[in-house]
Amino acid sequence: MSEFDELRRLSDADPVQGTAIPSAEDPAPRALKERIVMSEQRTIWLRTRAGALSAAAAVLIVAGGGIVLATRGADTPAPGPGSGPITPGAASCVELYSPETLANRQVAFDGSVKSVSGDEVTFTVGEWFKGGTSEQITLKGASTLGGITSAGPSVSLDPGSRLLVAGDGGFAWGCGFTQPYSQAVATDWRAALD
């Protein structure tokens, strides 16, 4: 079956189109085929370009993060509790800590570490600022909070450690949203979340 027979069969099956397929001498089918081939080639070219650009962007992001971390020297002080935005070494933070961004979190509380199991931390809650009423809560994120990461300084997850904790979706956030307890910062949290 030739291309024209196939086109004619498809045209006959189309109830909307009442026009006949042009004859073999008509250049329209050839032009249509060329447009289809060119469109397919352009799609392949665009996909190849998009893949190359995505890979290049990923390399730049990783390299940029490495540069930021490498340029944070020993003379760069780590942020203290409630010190505001995290220093440049915390380039992986989705949102920088501030009283305004604290209000975006689902939960915020003053709590003490009860236990750590894998990546989960169970806290005994001393005071809820936002999002709960229970005496205990278990959140994920122990590996980020207690480890050395680019998400800010680690916090002690030893049982009994008192922390100010904020997070979302069952996770305790680093980046200053979880930090060692401070009376002054707790007062700021009450005011920001009131």
C-alpha cells in the first residue's frame, strides 16, 4: 500500500474532513511529509539541547554550592541562636530563618529531645507556639539537625537537649528553624507566632 493509499484511507475514515486527498502529482502531500520530518528533527534537537542545558545547570549548582562552602573559612563565625539569616555556608536552605519566615512553618515549639531512632527525633514539648497541643511529637530530620551539613550548624540531639523546633510535613527544619533554646528567642517566637 502506497503512502497516498494510506492517506486516502485515513481521509475516508475522518467524518469531519470532507475533502479528498490530493493526487500523487500534487506537491501538498510531499510538503506535509517534509513538515512532519522537520518537526520530528526539531523535537529531537530541542530534547537534546534541554538535556545538555539541564546537565550544565546541575553542574553549575553543585559547583556554586562547593564554592560557597569552600569560601566559608575558619574565620567566618557560625550563626548563634536567633541570629537571623544563616551565613553563606548554608546555601542549601530552602528558606532562610527569620521571625517572618518562621510564621510559614506548620509547627513550632520549645521541646527537649526524648530519643532519636534512625532519622526520627521524639521531643517532649514544653510549650507549643504553633501547630499542636500534644505532650510529645516525633519528627524526621535527625541526620540533618545533628550532622554536619550546609543547612546551618548542627544542634545537640542528646536526650534532654532543649531546643526551639520548627518544621513542616513531619520534618524538623535546620537552617536556624531548629536551634538551642534561648529565653530571648522563645520570646521572639511567641511574638512572631501570636
